[in-house]
Amino acid sequence: MSETNAPREDHLRDLDNAHVWHPFAPMSAYREEEAPIIERAEGFHLFDVDGRRYLDGISSLWCNVHGHRVPEIDAAVREQLDRVGHTTLLGLSSVPSIELAKRLVDITPAGLNKVFYSDSGATSVEAALKMAYQYHRQKPGGPEERDLFATVSGAYHGDTIGSVSVGSIQLFHRVYGKLLFETVSVPSPSGFRFPDGMTQDEYHTHCLDEVERVVVKHADRLAAFVIEPLVQGAAGILVHEPGYLSRVRELTSEHGIPLIADEVAVGFGRTGTMFSCEQEDVQPDILCLGKGITGGYLPLAATLTTDEIFDAFLGDPSEGRTFFHGHTYTGNPLGCAAALASLELFEQNDVVGNVRENAETLSRQLKPLESHSHVADVRQKGMMVGIELVQDRDTHESFKPELRMGHQVTIAARKRNLILRPLGDVIVLMPAPAMPGELVRELCRVAIEAIDEVTAAAN
């Protein structure tokens, strides 16, 4: 740390510790770790107040797409600022929100013709749940009081009450259980851990059978089936077996159950197609988008749905069929302008093609971990990677939680100028979809070095 910047950094850190409550952070430990205070960014690097440069290995929590300070997105936001920074969609409309809605309808799976805006992934899911619930009460041939949602074990759909209810994060349910509504879950079709006595193929068949059993058993009560297509992100980058998503779609269609596809984390190119549903030719009834929608610039989310669901909300105002939901910054013009510029860059720079190339690079560079004594599994789909650390590779025995091995790896990476964030003892690599190949190779090299250092010390 330079002497010039030291007093300023110390002052900022004192203020940070005194006043900022960080998300998902054990604050007592956080205050002692002196995490970087980021002041600026350039390309795919972040700079702290001391001028130290870090490679952004998690794309600013899975949302950055094209890098930071992208001239085209910067210009779009500045141009919109010269018009208006924000105006409400409650009773009014705005040019960017209209243009973006049309653009989203054009690029998402067929049939999703209506766009409802919100401001985060969790709120996009929250809106989807309320849409599905209200739809059954107002649909032609109704009303039906469907009050149960099906979800996949281990799922994370956000941290608002509804999205926590359809998630399966045990910690959340232990703390907030009495606030949540009832759901039913099916086993996650990830091939890493499965019941004793089952082969991987047998477990996959079991997962498909359980989906059918649950859907058939609760068909008359299910308001919707909620799923993260192909990859369960916050569950530890759990990659689903091919064909699972399409089977869920087939069963839900047969029984008239809306399918909610939560593509907040997996959308906008991260798995190798613009949207993950495309890979199994699935058309959901409701699609949730967030994170990368603005290129990682501004808070914005969207919940897309079909004409059939939307039409159930039409009628005379006195009938009370309105969707009673909305946020102050719904469809914020600055966010919409950033999103439109980002989507242009997807086409101009063939970002999805870059994802496919970098997916191969990630696979090659991480191959040495396949024989690492403390790595049980390397899970990857596109540019989403989860590296599971264990005490014993053969038995899959986990490290003791108090060791915080995943966290220790992020500290070791930070010393090497790389920003990572784990999910427990799963090290997540989430480079921005547009990141150049040479930086992806650097990301892998440094991550492996950090894993080696921490696991060697544990021995």
C-alpha cells in the first residue's frame, strides 16, 4: 500500500466497518479480512483504492458480460441520461422499456410475448410465482385454487420470501421456515452424489421417475414447476443430465402445469446458447431473466410469459383481475438502454461463439484437477464452473466447515490478484462471456495455484 493512499483506505475501511452491512457476509469475520475496496474498473479487471489490479473471475457475481467501462454501453447510458434517468411504468410508458421488451420477445423461446419488468433476479422469480398463482384463479375454465409449487432439490431462486420458499437452501429454511409457503421438491439430477447402491444411470432414471410421480400426484394442486435450466448455480454448479429439462417440460405440459424457467444465472450466453432452454428446445410458460440482462451494468430484471397467461389478467378494472405487483424502478430507462446496447454487442462480437471457445479452454486448463487429491469433482457447463474441494477424494469426505476451505482459496487467489467467491467448499469460476481466451487461461492457472496452496496447508 502506498503511503499516499494508506490514510484514505484506512478511513474508508473504518467507515465500511462502521456502517455497511454486506450481503451474505459473516460480519465479524469480514471486518478483519480487509477485503479490497474497489474504486474503478477497466475491461475485465477491477482496481482497488490503492491501485492494485484484480482479474474479475466471477464477473461481478455472475452478471458482467462484456467487461467494465464498455464504450458502447457507457455511451448508451449517457445518451439516455440526457433524456431522462427514470420515470415510472405505473400509468406511463417509456421508449427504452418498449424497445427492450420487443427485443427480448424476439430472442427468447417462441411464445413468450409479454414482458414484466422488475429489478433483480429474485424479484423476477417473485413476480413469476404470483403470476402463476393468480393465473389459475382467473383462467378460462377456472377458478382453481392451486397453491403448491414444485422445485428441484438444492435450488436457489433468490432471497425474497417467495423465491426462498421455492428454493432448497437448508440454511434459509432453518432461519426463515415459518415465513415460507409449502412446496414439493424432486431430487436434483446431478451425477456427482447419489444414494448408495445406485449407479449414475440408475440415479438419473430415478430422478426422471420422481418428476413423473410428483407431477402426477400433485397435478391438480401444482401452480407451477420452477427450474433452473441445465445448471443449478448457487447449489454448487450442479449440471443436469441431458434430457432432464425436456422431460420436465413434457410432463408439465401433459398435466397443464406452467413451467417457470429461472434463467437469471444461466441466461445471456453463459451455458453456450443465448438461453439454456434452447439446448433442449424447451419453451417455458414463464421465463425469468436478470443478472446479465444489462451486461452487468444496472439493476434490471424481466419476467416473460405467454399470451395465454397474460390474457387471464384482462377484464374490466372493476373485476379485479389486475396483476397487483410492481416496483418503483420497474423498467428503469437507464437499465433498459444498457440492456439494448448489451444485446447489440452480443451480435456484433459473437459473444456466444466466444463462450463456446472459452468453454473448451476452461475444460483443457482445468484438466489437471481431475487427479487432484482434494478435488472430488469439476462441474462445467459453458463458462460456469464448480470445483468441489474435499478432504478425501476417494470417499468424498468433506472438509470440516470451520476450516472454510473455499473461503481460504479465495483469499489465496486474492493475493495473486484474482477475485473469486466460493459456494461453501465449491470454488466457482464464472468468467464474463466476452472475456478473451488469454485471461481465461490466467484465471485457471491462478485458481489452481490457490487451490494447491490451501489444500497443501490443510495436510
